[in-house]
Amino acid sequence: MNYARILLDLYRLKRNERKSSAQMNAMQDKKLRRLLHFAWKHSEYYHHAFAEAGITKDKISKLPLSAFPSIDKGILMEHFDELVTVPGLTQAEIRKFDEEGMENQTFRNCHVVHSSGSTGIPGYFIYDEDAWNQMLLGIIRGALWNMTMPQIIKLLIGRPKILYIAATDGRYGGAMAGGDGIRGVGASQKYLDINTPLEEWIEIISVFQPDIIIGYSSAIKILGELVEQRKVEVDVKRIICCGEPLNPGLRRFLENVFRTPVVNFYGASESLALGVETGREKGMVLFDDLNLIEVENGAMYLTSLYNFAQPLIRYRISDRLALKEPLMGSPFTRAEILLGRDEDILWFEDGKGSRDFLHPLAVEGFCVEGLKDYQFRQIDKTAFEMLAEVTDINSRKAVRFEVLKKMKGILAEKRLAHVQFYVRFVDEVIPDRSTGKKPLILAEEAAV
């Protein structure tokens, strides 16, 4: 993307922040109807799916989105070739392209992102050039959230140096989009793979001296600890966390160590620009001008309003959101809490055949002074523990007391008072070595 064009398009996108809720809804519906008509005309899968649901061409502009059929990753993979609108593009060709490595960034003028998920079988998400560029603008806006255009221009004129810390050795959407976005705004960039030895982190960061840091919250936490230990010095203008949840205690730690705003960016392979949270909004702000998100019976459905190469209409994502009304003066929907993945759930039984669950992020709402980071491990069907990392070893007694008291209330509210809960302190909460991300639920075999 051309630098001047990016600034102009970014200015236009940021103007949506000043729209009224009614104006945002009207713009969102206009984009939705265009997408639906395009999918009916150009996607063999959607044409048949709409017809089977009794939806004809003349009804597309009238029916609510909830009347249209939903899909999930399984349906997408099964019907990939008929769903995409790029002529002749097949999933088999993309898989072969993916297996050849990262030498080529695009295939048939499409950017290819893969997501393995729990099955380990890659699912592919494609973006044509127009969709990719629109998504990049959404990412840039989110990364620089709460900044005015004059402030953004002043920052970018200085050609900031941006460090990206995450898994970088595959077609990860964040790494690919982040790299293109950084190049687009004329900034210098440095990738730091999460598996790089810490000694090399210190050397790389000391030499590069980044102005902005982007990456997994667990990775940036490690960097923050290096700063706290005075093993490395940085003077950064902004921290951008992505790829995994950011709990309040870790946000506080990062803000205190780096003394700079911390942005929590929300994206997925299906749509890399979904929302942003800075701690000021009392929730995650969702990009309603790029996506339409529905929540039904606790399930989240995404409709990407900008990707016509691979239309995703009412696509079920395993993240869970509780939607809220926009803040006063903002047209954007808010999510009360970003809950995470279906597999990150603790299930319990009461011995009488009754079964219920507790999601670990259900405790996100409470903040305990001194609690820096944590994971959960299920012991058995009636017990679990928190692996807790504290900012000061002398605070362990106080942290244990507060965590146990608050968890007792949560379990009682959930009618899980029979479940036993323990707090076990650890020196460090460590990310998974293969993914670089911090799992909320620690696997049994890893909890030693």
C-alpha cells in the first residue's frame, strides 16, 4: 500500500468513529446487503444454501441476517472450493502452496492465512488484495486507537521502530498482517520469534531499541520482566497485545513497567481486525464498520463485511462474547468480556450425575493486588487449582486469601460449591513451547 494512500484511507476510516449509532447501523446494513447479493451471485455454495433456506434474490435485501444459514469451520473446509469466489481456486492447491513454505506471500493474488485449531488440520482463510488492504487499515487504526490523525502523523513521520514478538515461522495472520502494515506506514520492523533464547532477546532488543512493541501478552510480559530486572532498557510509546487474552493484572504490570498505553487487539484468522480494548472503554470495542457480530445462545457468529473472496456469512467462532450497547458518543458495539475458546473450559460433576462448567475467564472481572498472572489446572471432576504468579513473594498470603474468597463467591453463584479450589504459587507462568501462547488451562502432563 502507498504511504500517502494509507494515511488518506486511515483518515476516512477513522471518520466512522464520529458517526451516530444510527449512521453506523445504516452503513453496516448497506455493506451487508452488498455482500449477501455478491455471495448469492458468485459463490456456488451460498447460492445453494440460500435457496435451500427459501431465500430468493428478491428477499436478500429484506430478510434479517438471522434468517440466513450459518456455517462453521467444518462446513467451510468441506465446501471450500464451492464457497470461495476466486475462479479455479481450490483448497488442495492452497494446501500444496502452504506446504512449500513462506517464500511466496500470495497465491493467485490472494493472501493465505492458516489456522490449525484443535484438530491440527489447517483451515485456510484467504483475502484478496482489496480485503487485505481494508483489514490492514483496521489493524493500524486499532493499534493506534485513541490517537488523533495529527498525533498519528507525528508518530509515523518519525519512522518508528516496531518489534513483533510472537510465533513467526508460518502463515500466522498476525505476523503476516503486522509485517505488511508496518511496511505500509514506512516503519522499521524486527521479528522476534517466541522460541528465540532469552539471551538473544536481550541482544536484539538492546540493538534495535523499538518504539512500539506488538505481540502475545505472555511474550511481552517476559520482556517486561527483563526490563524490570534491568537486563534490557527500552523507551516505548505503545504496547499492543494480540493473539491471547490480556488479564487486568498483567495489563497493570505492563503499564507500570513500560509506562505507556497498552492496547489489547482482538483478531482471528477469519477476520484479522475485530476489535480493540485499551482499558478505558470498559469492554472490547468491536469494529462494526468492518464486521457484523451476532451472539445467539452464547455462540458468536461473524459476518466479515469486507472479504468478498471468501465470504464468511454467519460463521460460528468458538470465542464467546457478551455484547453491550455502545459507549455514549461512540457508534461501536462493546463486548462485556472476551471469553475465549470452547476448549478452555473446566467441567465438573457432583456425584449425582449433574455436570456443569466454569470458564477460567469468568474470574477476569476481579482484580487482586499482587496477582500478576495465572493459569488453571483441573485436578479431577470435583477439584481444580490456580497456578498463581505474584509480583512480590511476600504478597502470597494476602493473594491466596483474596483469591480463595472471591473464587468461593463465584463457585457459589455457579452452584458449584461442592468443587474444591486451591491456589498453588509458581515462580513463572510459562507459555506453551510449540505455540508461544499461554494456555488458560494447563494440560495435565505439563503441570509438573
